[in-house]
Amino acid sequence: MSKNSSSKKQFAFPLKLEGKDIRICRQRLGMTQAEFAHYANVSIKTVERWESGFQPISGPVVPLVSILTEQPQLIEAFTIPEKEYPMRLWYYFKKQLCTLIDVDERRKKIKIHNYTDDDILRAFGIKEKPDFDDYKAFLESRCFPASRDKMKLMLEHLGIPYYDPLLIIERTQGRMAEDDFWIKIEK
């Protein structure tokens, strides 16, 4: 390519869509207008306007609909499954959900769903089917160690009567100094 020609990348997406294209894609995916609006990060009114209007549609929704039309399985890859066990941990890197961990502490069972292929960002790295001991080790890795100096003072500061990694994570969101990982707990 010469320096005078354009070096801008081009993509094989249509430039515009019609409302029927969005409706057909949404229906093939088994989504309501509200679900599609949430997925596309637009309002329900916008989806309604797209689907009922006769104006050509442009913008970020065009490649999204094109990709989903060709690869509808991508919806499943990003769908949050129903909670299987009494507690759910949402493991994030910054704002990106990396791993979902459902936990039944009484029966000592866990089930995970990874939302990234990057092993460094996953809660259990390359392990696809961690066991309960792996889960306990993960919790301990997201809080200060039991052997830490002045641990009792730290526990007192957090309002925790004894060392329990889950209680510590509930108070601190599992945030460690100088990293961007954190945990949201849903019971």
C-alpha cells in the first residue's frame, strides 16, 4: 500500500440496516425488545423506533447485529446463568466481569463460569473445574494472610471477631493493594 492511499481498515459489515433486520436478529436470538435493548446498551424506545421505523439504521448496532446474525452463540457466551447455589461471587478486573462463582458452603460445592479467555484474569487461572479446596485457597488469596503481623488489629478495624477470609472479603471486596481485582458477594 502506498503512502498516498488510505491505510484505514475496512470491514465487511453493511453500512446500514433496516428495522426488519434488527427484529429478525432479535427474534432468532429469542430476546424481547427489552433484553435486546439491555444487550445493545440502548433504551427500549430506541429498539422500538428501530424496528417500527422506515429510516435506515446506522451506528454501532450495525456491526453488532451483523456479528450476532452470523454467530448467535455469542449471546450464550455472555449470558449470566441462573444462580445454582445459595451464594454467588462476581470476580472482576476493574469493570470487567471475569469469573462467576456459585457456592454451596454447606455441601462444599462450587460451580464457575468464566467470561474471559485470559487465564491471568480468571479466578482459578487455567483450572476449569476447581474444587472446594481451590475455592478456599482463592478466598485466602484475596485477603491478608492469617499469619500477618498485627492481624488482630486489622480484624478489629474491619469489625470482624476472628479470621475468616469470606468475612474479610465482604468488608473489603477482596481488594488488594496495587491490583484492580475485586469481588461482589451476592447471598
